[in-house]
Amino acid sequence: MHLDFDAGKYAVYMWPAFGISVLAFAWMIGDSLARARHWKRELERLQAEVKAGAGEPKA
Amino acid sequence: MDARHPLDFLTNPERFMAFSRWAAPMFGAIAGVLGLVGLYLTFAAPEDYQQHDTVRMMFIHVPAAVMSMLIYLFLGIASLLALIFRHALADAAAQACAPLGAVFTALALVTGSLWGKPMWGTWWQWDARMTSVLVLFLFYLGYLALRSALEDEQKAARAAAILALVGLINLPVVKFSVEWWNTLHQGSSTLFAAPENRLPAVYLWPWALMTLAYLSAFGSLWLVRIRALVRRRKARALALRLAER
């Protein structure tokens, strides 16, 4: 099947719409993964801290 | 007695984490495949005799508009469950879908405006459909602002949930605005439209695939964000425990 990427005089409207959609998805994916990674690391760090401190006598 | 509810895997945080661990990447992969095929069909579809090449904008604008309403419905349901049952996962589900819903609504508004200029001769018109979608966007922003404005997380969650429920009133207005009023925005031409208004298969397929791709992408990102919120809640509880020592 022939792919038509030539939008002619409508390119000035069409490509920004596709570009903005790509950017929006890139932000949603990047932000969601960054948050997931941050809280995974933070939780692992705190769990290790709790575990390390479990054997220590209370002050 | 073990009277386990069928949706227990979604209400129990441990089971939810086990379920979402494989479900999030699975939905992401489905979205990728559907998106690629949908984009291929988008640019393989012939020009429309009236809309010419701008018809391709339908395959990114309409799915974004569908998602803006669907996500708000999820936000409303999750907020209702969080308010009634004070369920932490329901609250996380509501909190996680709000920024995604706001982005899809912004996309619907911007791509609609870029489509409107060459077809209607205007970037914007205060007609019922466009105005009600703008109101939907403002409800999303209001929800996000309330959640971040109040320091007490429980109070913020409660206030935002009430706002989300109030905003549900706007959903039927968005959906039926093109039927209730004489608007510049055209009526539905997809699956639930009258047969004489329905898109031909050559346009219906790319629309359907792109809509399913958007839906799967949202499903994947929603689960990823809920997982992050579940971990944040646990991390904060641990930090509190450490501080009390």
C-alpha cells in the first residue's frame, strides 16, 4: 500500500498536530517511568535502612 | 472462611503489585503494536474528498477526545470508591489518572484547534462541544491543583475527590453537546453513529486501532503511576518509622 506523507498546503496544520501528540506521549511515558523508578529506589533504600537498624539497640 | 472477591487482585495492594508487574508492560507492548499498525493505516488511507489530507488528524484527535472523557469517568469512579470505602488503592488510582487525563484533554483541544483552522476557518469557537471540553480540562487542572495545594494528604484527597464527582456532571454535556445544541463541531461518525453518518472502513480501521492504542497506552501508564504511588505511600510510612526511632 502507498504511504502518503505529503499533506500539501495542510502540512502546516497536520505535522504540528502529530508532533505535539508525539511530545505528549514522550512526556507521559518519561514522567511515569521516572516516578516509578524514583519511588522504587527510595523504598528499597528505606527498607535497607530499616533492616540495618533492626539489630541496633534502641537509644 | 476465604470469601475472595473477583476484583480482590485490584483492591489488595500486594496482589495489585503482582498483577500490574506483568500487566503494565503487556499493555505497553499492545499499545506499541496497535500504534504502529494504526499509524501505517493513517498514512495509507486515501485523502478525503472534502477534508483532503487533514482527515489524518482525525486518527489522533478523536482518540485523544475519547480518552479525555473515559479517563474522567475512571477518575470519578475511583474517587467515589475512595470516598465511600476510604480505600488507598482507589485514591491512588484517581490520583494517577488525573495528569494523564489532563494531557489527553489538552491534546484533544490542541489537535482539534489545528484541525479546525483549515476546515472551519477558525482556531476556536465558543460552541458547546469545544467549551465543554475546555471545562473538562479545567476540572482536571482543578483536581491536580487541589491535590498539591493542601498539605494534609487526606484532606487534599477528599477535597479533590468531591471536585472530581462534581465534574462528572460535565461528561454527558461533552458527549451529547453535538446533539443537544446546534454546534460548529460535527456529530459522531464512529462506532455508535447512525449508519448514514458512519465512517467508511478505510477510515474506521485506523481510527479504531489508534483509539485502542491510546487506550492500551493509558492502561499501561496508569498502572505504572499507581505502582509508583503505592511505593511512595510505603516509603513515607517507613520514613516515619525511622524518624520515630
